Amino acid sequence: MTKFDKIEHGARSASVKIQEINDAILLGNDCPEFEELMRTPATLTAGEVYTGKRRGTRDDKWDPETRPWVDWIVGDNDKWGLSIHAQTPRKDGPGTVFGACNTYRRKNAVTSVAALALDLDTGHHTFDQVTELVEKLDRAAIIYTTHSHLTERATLKFDEVVKHTKCDGDPTTADVQRYMREKKNTAPHICDGSEVLEIDKEAKDGWEIIVKTPPIPKMRVIFPLKEAKKISDLGATQKAALDAYKATVLALGEMLGVIIDEACTDPSRFFYRPAHKKDAPHQTVIFQAPPLTWGEVKIDADPFAINGSEGGSYAAERRPDAICEDGTNATRLYQDYGKRMLLAELCEGHGLGTSANAQNGGGKFHTVCPFNHEHTDSADDTATFAVDADQSEHGYAIIKCMHASCAQRKTADFLAGYIDNGDLSVDDILDSGYLLPPDDDAGEKYNRLTPEEKEDAGLITLEKREHVTEAVAQLGDAPEQEAIDDLIARVSGPLSPVILEELAQRLKTASGLPIAEVRKMLKHLRTPKTQNGDFPLIAVDDDYRAAREEALAVMVEQDPPSLFHNGGRMVEIAEDEHENLSMKDVGKDVFKARMEARMDFMSEGAVKDAPNGLVNYVYQQPLTGYPALHRVTHAPVFGADKTLVTTPGYHPNTGLYYQPKSGVRIAPPSAQPTEDEVFTCVDDLVDLFADFPLDAMTRDELEAAIENGDDVPSLCHLLSVALTPMCRAMIEGPTPLHMFRKDKPRSGATLATSVATKIGTLDYAIPQTFPASKEEVSKTIVATLDAGPGYVFFDNLPDDGKIESGELAAAITAWPEYQGRRLGVSVMVRLKITAAWIGTGNRTALSEELAERALLVEIDPQMEKPGKRDKALFKYDLSSHAPANAGHYYHCLLTLVQNWIAKGCPEWQGDCLGGFERHAAVIGGILEAAGVHGFMGNAAKMRATVASTNPEHALLDAMIEAHNKQPTVFRVSGNEAPPKEVGPKGDRKPFKHAGARVVSIMELLNTGAIAIKHWGYVLEDGDATYPSSAKKTVAQKLADITGTVREWGEAETEKEHLRKRYVLEKVYERNGALYALKALDRVTTDTEKS
């Protein structure tokens, strides 16, 4: 036991001898380094997480705290801390992220880590065994059992078990045991003792399998770091840094000799406080020793470890090769043929099967472990298995043993064990019957030809300098180029650098060709030089031009791709702290970092930075070497062929990158949805939006309209917002602006837009203000499209005049590309249009050209102050309900689309906006097929609303109202009566409008405060006023609009006899012009008739 001379905890100081701290036992010896660690400040992030309805720490409130490690261990006021094992009925509640979160608890938001935490829940190790391993490692640690320690019940996802085992019908106990062993890495004795209790197909989180198990020990091991580690120091890119973190945690598990849950490799992983159920066994140990340092955790380069990762590129030093007793290098053997080995068939063919009951087949064979004598329980079991290369998910043959003593062993170690035990020989392993045929990459690492295969193919093996001398001597003097080419074609590569250079020099002498040309001819025989066996090594001193081409080849040969081209620039996919995806420019500095992350540059015998000249050369090459990227999405979408894209990653045929949204489950739609399924999905979508006063309807009115098959145009257009992105590839044409128009502020238009976009793409559309200047509109549109969003969203469009923008109108109708100017670039760029368009505004007036490109979503609460509505009137808190259930609503939308497809894709046949026929045919068709009617049903209201807010139309409306009260003529100013007769002397005739009332245009403008640009008004107390000095301007402008036609329909008047076309005419010119209105019958459209 140890003694602290002084423990400083919070505001307390005491001299004590410590044997126990709260519920924890202190083990280990006196250690000054441990005492210093306890006083070291550590920045962690504490919070609360609950699985039920109770809310934990808000998503944007994960703020780090800094306090000494002793405070984190002892806890605040002895109520909570890592040394307190709380008694709770459930595991959820308080806990810790062992690093600094930047507001959000996501891996991309963690800036540093102060400890490495391991989660052990596979049952391989008892608590005492883990404590002994920590003592052997001799590093400070906190070990505690979890809330589910020694539980005898496990819940598995039904679909995951079926997918892994490929079983027919419900999984059996044998299927579940196999799944637990192979997929979950569960300890063999736990697997063998497990049995299926129940299959629950009514579980709220999806079908589940309830399994009875032997008691499973579960615990966590926390290793405080001597110094906190910044995530940004771990890699050139965030992805590389996070991969390095993951590899380090996995490597620490191997150092300790345990099998861990790989979920703890996320730096934002939340670890619940130590807790247990009432009367449940529990333990906590604090082991005092020197603290762990980051550098002492060595990352293995082998990607096929039990806890291994493919992040071996961060290795500080390579793992020693597996050398057999007879000198055979089993590691080299595996690196030569790993992609060809049929290890399952090999073990089965040589009688290495286990006597235990095992399910073999499908390229997998349960075998005897060559290190069985080291297992804690050496009984023959099913914990070791071999997998053929063509059946492995990585494409490499593997051997894996699930016993803890074999946790750090690799496939090469098992091959060496079999050879040393006499079970297999090298000839057995290289038997052609147990090797796949070499593929197109024959000769590459893991895919070499055997010596026998090389001989059969007539290939020349050059392993020594004398072999080179003999081969080149066969060419004779002054050989022809054809003979040289034939020799090179027969050389079995790759060659070591020494042998390759020897061959180059010999061929140079024999042929007289320049050495650079000879090296170019031999390029395909070069061994891919690597730093620590992982990175291509570019030698920039030998042949600079060749080095540039090699570097270019490395950058463009991407699998999977991470660099793309879009709109004349290089881009990569970025994800922010909210998990929003976007396309991000790759400048030359970033490109250099990406190059250095993929390859090393050798100069003067050392690895150095990439030469700027070489970087510039590769960067300036045509972008067509990189795949085109047009759109990034978190949600599955339909392709042009009407199939649903569900495979994550890049899709070259469409330029789409799909990365599923973490934590969101989307049930696939039925191939042919039933009427009940469609009805349920429509009902759920209506239920979601019913509290928005669409077309001034209440929830009950909207639901009744849907049930009765009545038109609900605003709901149709609101659903179009959600449907358009997922159907975009099926719409071969532009898509209209979805205009959310409200009469008062705070009516809910922005919230309705947010909910629709969240369920339509699983991401919120990012609102932005409409640019004030014409020049900025195109740049704003280009900048928005550059990010590859699902929507272009202009929020709160101004209501102080008509929105006129030819640039926006042109962008909305652009198809398939939009051309505009990118900010900071003098040239025009062309971008593929994949986004939908949205606008919101209070009584916003669009220009006629924009109105003819817009679908109206009218939100009218019919209240003076809609922001004062009682929250109790709303069924849902949509700010939390929509994101929490976005996956379900996305499934509903998918079902509507799949229903339309299953019915043969019937197209909507109504009158649509000109130029947007394909959008109306698809989206209108989907809604009609689902029984949601009224698409484009408020088009007349859109036009009338827009027209009535046109200032010139406002003047005409005032004139029409005056005229309809009694016959009226109009003067610019004054009310002098019209003449009784008109015409020349001697031929005077009665004036048609004699006796009519005269109204002053100036008076109408001032009374209505009608502000018409360029008509000479001034503002007084915010109202437009026309002074007498404006009379001449008004007269000129009024003459200019003579002949204007103003239509009055249902939106303008309830009186049917007043629904006319009114034409403004000049009826008298002398002594002050007179104007009158001529009324004509209206021409009714097909839509209005229907």
C-alpha cells in the first residue's frame, strides 16, 4: 500500500494513508510518478446520457472541465467519481468522455484525450485476470466492473444474426453461438453455454433475439496519460488522425493482452460511471504505477490482428517477423501468398480439424490451434478457425483464435506454429491445390507466383547479381529492341532495388540506351518501396521526371476515392461537428498534405517533405484523372433507373457520394407497398405537418381533407420539398422554387421548411439571406452549389418591395448545369444542378418571372400575433421530434415513391409551370398515386398574390375599385370635370365619359401609400408620399403603362360579375389627359374550370 504525503482534492487537504478510496481498492507500490499524476490537471468531458424519454446533456452542451486526476477519481462531495460504484437500477445517467469535446459529443469534435479507455465485454477475462495483466504492464490504471457485469442474458439484432450466418428461417442456438463467436468475438465458453430463449419480433427497436448466457464478466480499464494528446497531432488529416487514435487503442489492447470492444476506439465514446444493480457483485481497483505515455503504445502494421485495424501506417516500428525453428520466414510466406491461400481447405485437407461440434463450410473451417497448450482451458473447442482468401471480407486468408492467450497472434504466427509442430510444411502451404489462381495483379504483394509457377510460365527469376549477368549475356552484342523487350517481359518481378539497378546498368551497357530510358522500361519491375512497409516511397534524386509521374499515379489511383473534381476545381468530402457533409476545395497546401499522407519522399537518403515543384506539377495536371463529384448525401436516394441507392460510398455513374447518417435507422420500403402501408405513411406525414396552418386549415380540417380526397395544395408542395431530393435523378429537368409565404412573422414557415428538409435529406437545409445586390446573387448561388447541398434556401425574403432577380430565375430553370462566377475567381464555372430551391417570406412579392417558377406553400394562422400561439396546441415539439424520428419519416417518403414505381410510374397530367414538366410529372404523380391531391392547385393564387403586390398593379387595383363603385375617369392631378363634347369645331360630339366622376391619380397614390419605384415618391414616417413636384413624373409613367391589362379573379373579388380583364386607356389628351378602364370578359384556364 502507498502513502500520499498530501492529497489535494478540491478545497480539501489531508495527510492520509490510503488503502481504499470510496468503493475502490488501491493496489500497487509506492510510486512518485503516480502521486504526480494524481495532481496533474486532466481535461475530460462529463455529462449524462439516458436511453428513455428523460433528457440528458443537450447536444450542444458537452463542455470540457479541467481538474486534477484525484478529483476525477474521488468525485465531488463523495457523491460521484471513478472510485464510487453507485447502486442504480439502470446503467444510464452520468458518465465521462476521457477527452475534451468541443461543444458536441462527436468524434470530429474531440480536440484532445487525457486517457485511453478499454471496454472488455466479450467474457474472455475475469476481473482478477485483467488486474494481473495491468500489474504486469505496470502502468497506472482504473479498473471497474460495469452495470451489466456477470449478467446471464444478451440481446442480439435478428437481422444481423441472419445476415452473418445466412440461415434459413429463425436462427437456432447453433447459429447464435456461431454469430457470437465469429462476429462478436465472444469467449468460447460463453458461446458454447449460450442458448436462444426468445425471438421477439415486436420489439420497439426492431426484431431481437434474447439469449441466455453463462455469467459474462464485463469491465473497463482506464489508462490516464502522463500528458494529454492532441488529436490534431496524430495525422495530416482529421480522418488520418482518428484512424491513428483507433489504431492506438487497439494496440493498447494487444499490449495488455486482452480482447476489447472496438466501439471504444471512438475518442468521443461515453463511458457510464461505475454502477451496479442492488446486491449485484462489483469491483473497482485503482492501480498505482507510472502513467502511460502515448509513444510507448506501438501500433502493429499487420492489418489482420484480432483487434487489428488497417491503420498500420502509424507504426513506430514493425512487428518482428514470425520465424520458424528451421529458419522459414512465415511472415514473408504470408506476405507473398496471403491473397491466394485457401487456409480453410488446407487445414481440413491435412486433418487439423477440432473434435468439438463445429459448423464448417463456406470457406471457413474450425481447426486446432497450434498453441492449444497455452490456453487457460486446453480442451479442444471451436475457438480457432481458418478462412479462405476468397471468403474473407478483407480478401486475405486468415487464421484467428479467440482465446485470450492468442489475442496478439497473427496469421503468420499460426502458420509458423503449424510448421514447427510438424502439422504443415512450406510445400504443403504452396501446394497448387490450396492456392487460388493469381489474379491480374500477379507479382504484387500477397499475390506472388510460386517458384514452380514462374518456371512453368517461362519466367526468369533474378535473385542475385550473377543471375542478372547470365540473363543479359544471352542478348549478345548490340541486341535489337525486340530482344530486349522479350527479356524484360520474362523477368519475374518485383525486383529488389539492388537487383533492379544491376539489371538497368547491364542493359544500358548492352544496348547503349540512356539510363533514364532503361529505368523507365523497367519501372513495372520496381518493388513498391515503403516506409515501415506501408507508404509508396518516391525517390526524387534519381529521376525527377519519373518521380513526378509516380507521385501522380499514386494520387489518381484511389480505391476508394477521396479526391474528386467538381466545377473546375479539386474537392474532397468534409464533415463538420454536426455531421453535415459538404464538398470542400482542396488548395495546393491541402493537396501537399494529402500527398504526404499517401507516400513518402526520399531525398539524400532520408524521408523529407514533398518538393514544392513536384507538388505543383501533380496539382496542375488535368482534373479528369479524379472522379467527378456532383452531390453528397446522408440519405439513400433513387437513381435515374428508379432503383434505390443504398450502398455507401462513391457512385461513379451518378457522381453521388452516400454516407449513411450515424444513428439513423431507415427501414427499407416494400417492393410493392400495400394500400395500408401507403395509407399509414401518408397519415404519419400529415400528422407531422398538421399543426402548420397550411392554406389556413386546422389539424382537423387538414386530416379531413386528406380523408375525403380534397385538394391540399400547400401540403402537396411541402411534401415536394421532402420528395424532390430523393427523386432528383429521376427528374430530367429543372425543379421549381418552393415558396413558403406567410402573412405575419413567426407563423412557422422557417420551422416547416426545417422539418421538411430534415426528413427529406436527414440534414437541415442551411438558411441564408438573399443578396442585396444583383452582382452577389450569382456568386452566392455558385458558393452554395459548390458545397453539393440538397437545398438552396433563401430565408426571410424581404417584404419591402417586389423580389426581382433574373440571376435567381436563370439558376432555377438551369438544366443540367448552371454557369456563374465563383467568388475570388475571374472565370465562369459550370456546376451540375442537384439541389432543390426554397424561399420563405412575409407577404413577399415575387416578380412575374420568379412567380412563374414557384410552387406556393401558404401558411396562414389567421391570427394577428401567431408567435403567441399556445404551445399546448401543438402535438409535437418538432425541434426534437423531427430529428429523433427522421428515419421513420424518410421511410414513409420512400414508401410513397416505391408505391408510384410499383404502379408503373403514372405521370401527373395537370397544368404545370412552364419548363418544369418533368418535376410535376414525377412529384405530382407520386402524390396522386398516394391519394394526396391538389398539386399545383393554388397556382392562380400564387400569380394573383404576386400580382396584387406589384406596386403598379396596386395602383390599377385602386383605380378598378373606384371604377366599380361608379363610372370614373382619372386625371394625374385635380378633379376638374370631363368635357361634355369633344372634337374639332363644327364637328363636336358628345364625350363618352361626360358626367363621370373624376379621381386624381396623385390622390390615389398618396391615400394608399403606394410606393412605385422611379415615380418620384418620398418617404415620410415610413409611408410613400408624392409631392407636387412628382406630378410631371407621374404623368409620364402613367402614359407609359397605358394598355396594361389587369385581371381580377376569385382572389381579387368575391363578386363574380366584377371578375374581368381591365385595360387602362387614355381617353382624352387636351387640357390634362384623362384615363379610363375598359372591362372585358376573362379567359378561364383549364385548371380554373376543373
